[in-house]
Amino acid sequence: MRFAQLTDRVAGEGAAAWDLHVEALTQMRAGKDVIILSIGDPDLDTPKAITEEAVRLLRSGDTHYADILGLPRAREAVAAQHSRTTGQKIGVDNVAIMSGCQSGLFAVAMTILDPGDEAIVLEPMYVTYEATIQASGASLARVPLKAENNFHLDIADLKRAVTPKTRAIFFATPSNPTGVTLSRAELEGIAAVARENDLWVVADEVYSTLVFDGEHVSICGLPGMAERTATVSSLSKSHAMTGWRFGWVAGPAELIQHVGNLGLANLYGLPPFIQNASAMALERDIPEVAEMREIYRRRRDMAVAALSQLPGIVCRSPAAGMFMLADVRGTGMSGHEFSWALFRATGVSTLDATAFGPSAEGHVRISFAIDEKNLMEACRRIADFTRGLMEKVA
């Protein structure tokens, strides 16, 4: 039978990135000695108050259809948090509740891009960006953030990437996989390019609450950017709620209306008990949120200390998030070769960072979404494996 061309566009090169992770899961479920550092699903539980509220709502019958764009309470809670943290004052009409940040990215791509358009993406980029943008019929123009520049943006590279077909600029800050937070100067440069060329900006800020060093700046709050910026985020990482699928798009009211029309065709609203419990999470001061950030900071420091002095590896300490990149080119191996050899020898699964784009070639991504005891054991195994490799080279 014949399939739509869309199936090719959403396959994407990044789909094979998870082969090692799937193998690690399979072996772990079979009882093998495996430590998984290849995914960013927090090992921490959702704060108890949020879970108990969801259970209460379920038992009270909060299980019916909800508004396509989200319940007013949920949209108000997001608007208040966004206004407070970004400097951009918005209201309910500027918010669409989505099934996670990924659903928000997809909805925005489908409502601002046409076949034949180009979308600039700062790379390394999260693996789903390729398929998300290509689903619209648009193509990617990759702007590499180079390892030798610590994965920060050279604005001249961005300016050179703009063509008459360019419609939008997509990026994540803080970044997955690099953990880099774009500086105010970098964001001002992106904003200037967007204003000069009448471009949309799609800013993925899902890790904005997990910043350890420096400040997080939202591009939507810069002059002239409110009318051309879609900010997407969720509670997945900040509140350890990956399975709840509560995310949002914040942007111009007209964009939100189009996202609502798309939602009528594919999502038809998020479950109300999830929306109301998530709204409560945004309305209240949940102490576990700050505690989680400190846990990730401590894990980052532990992993960097354990791996940064190894021969053949260069570790870049991330400013935010729950991942770090290790440059393994000094071992003589590619990221793909290193990650698979490491797993076969030690049972530790990492992710070949080439999945995030050619600019991350020769790197592996290491996750901190694991308890400290297992993280340190994984680092010990990585260190022993790497020292063994370098002794053979010598």
C-alpha cells in the first residue's frame, strides 16, 4: 500500500539515535547490569501535592471534555507565570495548553510554515526538531554552534543563513543537549535578525527553571519581539511531570487562534484533571521544584568532577538542564563508536550526540536523571573504560 510523503518527512535521521537506549532498556528489563544515562526522564517523582490534587479531581468527576485551547484556569496560570518570568505581559488569549512541549512545537510549526519555506535551527538541536519542521513541508537551514566556541552563537553565521525563503528561527535555551544558555547579547542579535527580516522566532524554554550558572533571558521580552515570538514550555522537567503531558504555547493571540483550530483536528483538549492539577502547580509555591534544581546541580558537579580530568575526553560543564556533553574525539573514536563500545564493555548507556546534528559529532550526551549512587558508579565505569582505551592507544 502507498503511504503519504509525510511519513518520509517525519522519519528524520534522528530516529536511529535511540537504538542504543532501546537496547539498554531491553537488557535492563532482562535483569542485566545496566545503568541508563541516555534519556532525560527525571528519576524524581512528581511532587506529592500535585499528584494528590489530580487524584482528588479524578474522584470528583473532573473527567469530561475540556476547552480546546485549555481551561481558563490553566491558561491564566500559565499567563501569570510567563508574565512574571519573561518580562512579557500576556493574558489568557496569548496561551494555548498543549500535550507537552513537543506538541506545542509541532502546532507552531504547522501554523507558521508552508511547503517551500525554510526554518533556521540553531544546532545542536533536539532530535525531534527535524521531523517537526519537515512535517509542515518546510526545510531546515542549520546554523552550527561550534564546539570550539563552547556551543555559543556567532551571529554572523545566523545572518548568512537567512534567504528569501526563510520564515522562522527555532532554538532552545537552555539547550538540550549542550546545557548552554544563550546570553542576552546572543538573543538580542537573534532578535535583530528576526525584526530586520520579518521572521517568526520559536523559543523552546522547557529547561528555563533548571539554570545553575548565569541568567535565563526570554527573547519574547526584548523590544519588538512579542508579536513575532512563540514560546513553548512545559512542566515536564521543572516539576518531574514528563508523563502528565502538560505544556503550552505563549504567543500572539492570532497565532493562538490558529493553534486552537489545529487542536480541534488532532488533540481536542487536554484532560481537565491534568489541567487543573497543573494549574495548581503553577499557582502555588511547590518547594520540591527548587529542591530538584539543586539536586541536578549537585549531580552535574559530581559528574564533571569525576570525568573532566580523563585522558581523551573533554567535558563541558553545562550551565543548565540535566545533560552534559563529553567530547570523545581524543580517544580516536566517533561518538557512535564510543557510546556502543562503552555500553558493550560496561553496561552504561549514553547517547551519540551526532543525533543532535553534525556540530555535535564526536560527542556523547550524558544524563543526570538518575540517582547519585548509580550516577557515580556509571562515572567510575566510564572513567575505567576510557583509561583502558587510552592505555591501548599509548
